[in-house]
Amino acid sequence: MTELRKEFHQELRAIECKVVELFALVGEDLGVATGALLNCDPGALKVVAERQASIEDIYGELEVLVNRELVLQAPVANDLRLLLSVLRILPDQDRAHRLTLHIAEQATHVLGDDLSPRTRGLVQTMGETAADMWDKAASAWYQRDRNAAHALEERDDDMDSLYSALLAELASGAVRLPVAMDMTLVARYYERFADHAVNIAHRVVYLAGHESAGRSR
């Protein structure tokens, strides 16, 4: 292997490491945001907001690295699939984290006592479902698992059911109207977060060598 190729493969490993770091940061902050909402912790917003800035920095670094390798190395086959797949999942990773930021923002003006027991339970389950889906999407990326998309679509159906159940609970008058409006947004944030996990799993189909990258939502 020539020195140039060795350097190229080192750059690919560095890119992979940054992608893995993004998965970890988003997953961690989803838990922080859900805990903040359920435990009335407005201070968590500062943590998640600071992390958003870090994620934006990594996003920018990855775009520069990937585009540089595309121009300088003219990669083909698996290397090309990897670089293109990174560019495709970066927006999903960034948008998923922005949704955790929005969830944490709600913790600054929704109090635990404002939520009915069923509302709390549904929010907690939505948070757990979203976290599980994100873990599955990350694992699919690590393992190049082209079959994960189907499993994630099934979990997305679970999330859709939870979303409908929470909206029904909020519409029943179980919480005050201002709180119901805020929690309607929260329900949407979790539902959209799940969509980003599904999108990533479909990108892995292409990364693993299949011609179709699947749907994007």
C-alpha cells in the first residue's frame, strides 16, 4: 500500500470516529432532555445548548474532511459509499440533536406537577422508544446492517401510536391548555426524532452495498 493510500485510510478512520462521536452525543443528550422535562430541570438546557455548538463544529469538520477526500482521492466502491453516506446522515444527526434541544427548552416552563400521570408515562415511554431507535440506528451504522431499517420501521409504528395516544390525552383536558400546547410540541419532537433514526437506517442500506438508499422522511 502506498503512503498516499495509507493516509487516505487513516482519514477514513478519523471520519468514522467523528460520526460515532455524533451518534453518542445525540443519544446522551436525548436522555438528558427527557430527564429534564420529567424532573423539572431547566438547567439542562445550558448543557444541551453547549453540546449543540460542539455538534455544529464536528458537522463542519466532517463536511470539510469528506469533501476534501472526494476531490483529492476520487474514491470508488466502498470508500465512495462511505463518504457519500456520511454526507447524507450528517443532516439527520444534526436535526435529531436540535430536537433534543427543543425538548430541553420545554423543561424551562413545564413543571412536573403540570403533567397528568398518564402524560408523564407517555412522555417517558416516548423518550425510551426514541433512545432505543437511536441506539439501533447507531448499531446499524457500526455493523453495516442493511436489515435494521425494517426493524426500525416497526419501532417507528410504536412511536406513532404513542404520539397519537399523547395527543388524545392532551385533548381530553387532563392538563391545562398552555401545558397541552407545549406538550403537543414535545410529542412532535419525539416523533420527528424517530424519523431521523429511520432515515439513517435506510442510508445504511446504501452503505452496506445495496443500490437503493430507501426513503427519507
